[in-house]
Amino acid sequence: MTSHTEEDQFAHELEYARQLLDDDGVTAAIVGVVRDGEEVDTTFAQRADSPREEGLQALSLLAAHVRLVADEAGVDHTTVASDAASLAGAVDEIDPDALAAAADSGDPDEDPDSDEDPDSGEDPDSGEDPDPDDTDNA
């Protein structure tokens, strides 16, 4: 159950979204809605003078959305972008159960923030690169 304050904030943000859309200067918009915590609908519209401008507008909206979600969740932007790309490739239809299943299907022992290349031969605990001439490592 949401509090009165959360309902007020939601109503305020929804009204702000309507105001943003009610502007003749809008050249691109993406809108997503979730109904009853389950049904997800989205739409995207844009007008541009060139394919390059269309692409930049679409990427700008995506980047702004990733930043918003990351800030709300208190996580790094790259984490959200990576998770979103993985989920987008894992589901044909966006539905919360499918998204949760796709998110949970990853390797629980894998550190998604690790920059370590598993094929690099580096010992992650040593902090040193292996010596290729050291035959004791084999």
C-alpha cells in the first residue's frame, strides 16, 4: 500500500509528464506505462530532419531514461544499461514475470561489476600479472 505522500508525488509526476507532452516543440517522446503492476505498454514518436537526428534523439531519450532509473535505484548507470540490454535480448514481450526470470537467470556467482577478463590468465587474488616464462604456474 502506498502512502498519501507517495500518491501525491505520483500524481505530481504524472501531471508533469502530461505538461511535457503538451508542447508543440516536442520532437521526440517515449512513454511507458504499467497498469496494475503487470501490463506494460510503451510508445515512441519522433520527427526529425535526418536519420542521424532521429538516431541521436532516440539515444538521448534512452540515455536519459537509463540515468533516471539508475538514480532512482541508487546504482551505477552502466549497471542499469547492461541489465536493460540483457533483459531486452532475453524477452520478446515485456512482462514483469519474464523480466524477473531473465534477471534471475544470470550466474549468481558472477560479479557484474567485475572488469576482470576470465581469459586473461590474471590471478584475481594476487593483483599481479602472471609471468608467462614462469613454468611453476602451469
